[in-house]
Amino acid sequence: MAYSVNTMLALTLRFHVSVDGVDLGGWARCKGLAVKFNPAR
């Protein structure tokens, strides 16, 4: 059974990316990204 594009999009977790106000659009995956949190005490 073949899936339609709408069905495939519904089965994919997507998220919206914005960095410093720059809209990078909707993504379904990312690789090689990291964030370091060093909270001030």
C-alpha cells in the first residue's frame, strides 16, 4: 500500500527552527547540533 504525501507528513515529527530571529523553517530532523548550558550562579 502506497502512502500519500499528506499521510507521510502526518507520520513525521516536525519542528520549527528560529535562531536569533532568523527563521530557518520547518525541519523533520537534525544531526550534529549541540547546545551547552552554563548557567550563571
